Amino acid sequence: MRHKTVRRRLAATLALLVAIPGLAFALASPASAAPGDTGDDGEGASKTLIQQLEAASKGYVEAQEALERSRKRQTELAKKLKELDTQIAPRQAALDEIIQQSYRTGRLGPMSALLSAGSADGFLDRAETLETVAVKENAAVASLKATRDAQQAAKVAIDTEVRNEQKQVALMAKRKTQAEAALKAANTGGDDKTGEDAPRASDKSTGTSQKASAAPRNADGSLPSEGCTEPDPTTSGCLSPRTLNALKQAQADGFTRYVACFREQNSGEHPKGKACDFAADKNGFGGVATGASRDYGDRLANYFITNASRLGVLYVIWFERIWLPSSGWKAYTRGNGDPSSDHTNHVHLSMR
């Protein structure tokens, strides 16, 4: 009898809890769970999808930067070619003048000069004149030849850069298709959402004018390969120098809410020290961001997009969307229905 009474009281208590609006949902939803703690692979998607997006985005950005370097090289070569073109005519004219001068003074060899000379002094004078003309002519010929050779080399180099440009454009298109196909296969692709719940972050800076200090680059403009070598100020793990720079730049520009970077997981950039999760709420990873928290996340996502090239950003995830350098914003609904795996309570940043 006592057990039945306890069970009835327990049942009544549970019924009361369920009857209270929103309370049952609050108890069931792991709103305060940190990213990676809710059963997903840390970035709201499968290991395969994360690897495909990582490879596609990295390949796209590297091809894009190679394209920019190629176009810059073409501009430099075209300028050099134009300078060489302007040098050809006057150097040809100088050579023509020397040749005409040599005919006016007589193109005589040593024996002819000796036979036609009236005296030893006359012979020496004519020989000296002929030598001077010959030296000038040889120098003029050599200068003209060098200019023409340089001109031809510049033309060949431009043709090479044009072919390289075409190669990089094709590679960019391939990587773009690769990334979008991976999203489509995972049922996350498609057009951006519209309506009240649509994310307000965009490909353009909206209310975010800060320019981050650029990450160090190689002499040719490419980003150096980096490991997890720097202490992570947000955890006991490590970060790549480039990721640490992005974190410090964002904080220096006012994005100072809770951040967690290094994390052990099966895939993605967190275990490589190349990713950070920036909480939208002031006190850490909470529920779905609204109001000021939502605005904070929008501005932070835009900040990383605006500074993507300077910082070396690989991709950004925020509010069930992913920003890829090849495609802009795409739907990204691979979470488990909780704010952390859906990325509705934090901005995920992945770095190259």
C-alpha cells in the first residue's frame, strides 16, 4: 500500500512538471552543454563531411591565392615588357646610326687602311677611328640583342602565367563543386534560409569595420605550414600561431566573451589547434542565442568573414549555416537539435 502511494505521488509530481509550460523542454534540452559534449563529432557533422569540407575549402583558398599571385606576376611582367618595347626602337636607331657612320668613314680593314694612308700617322688615325666605330657597333648589337631576348622571355613568362591562371580557375571551380556536393550528399546543402529565423550574418561586413592584423606569410605570399606549437590561453591544450593570432585579433577588437579552442575529438581542426568556439552569451555556452547574444554572434561571424584572407580562415559555422570561401553561406543542419551541435549558441572558427 505504501509503495502504491509513493508511486502515485511520483506520478503526480511528474505530471505537474510536464504541465508547467516550457519546464519539460528545459529539462530535456542540454542547453548548457559545451560543443562536442552532445554526441556529435565536435563540429555538428560526421568525420567524413568535416574532412571533405576541410580539404575542399583549403584547396579552394590555396588555388585562389595562387591565382592572385599569378595575376600579380602577369601585371609585373606586362609592365616590364612595355618598358622593353620602348627600348627596342631607340637601340635599333642607335645601331643604324653607327652602321651609317661606319660606311661614311669607310669600312676598311687594316690592310686597306695601310694602303690608302698617306703616312704612318694617317694610318694610325684611320685605324683608331675604325676601332672606335667597331666597339660602338658591337656594344649596340649586344644591347639590342639583350633587350630582344629579355622581351621574348617576358612574353614566354606571361604565357606561362596565363596558363597557370587558367589552371587555378579550373581548380577553384572543382573545389567549389566538391564542397557543395559534400554538403548536398549530407542533406545540408541548399539555399540560405529566409524568414524570421534566418541568420543575419552575411558575406559582407555589416556593422563590422575592424581590420585584423594579417597573419605572417611566406615571401611568395602563401601561408606557412604550422603545427600546434603555442599554448592555448583558453584550455590546457595548444594552438597554431595563426589560430592564436586570430583569437587575439578578435579579442582586441572587442569580442571578449567566453572562448574554448583546443579539444580532443575524432576530426576537424580543434585537435590540431586550428579551431575555436566563441560563445554568444556572456557567461558561456547557453541556449539558443537571442537578442544581444544573437547580434554578438552575427557581428563576430562577419568579422571573421571580412578578415578571412588576412587571418587565414578556413570556414565559419554559425546558426545552422556554414560559410565557405568558395560558396559563401550554406545550410548546415547536421546537429542533434541542441544549441551546441546546431551552432546556435556559439560561432565556430576553423583556420588553415
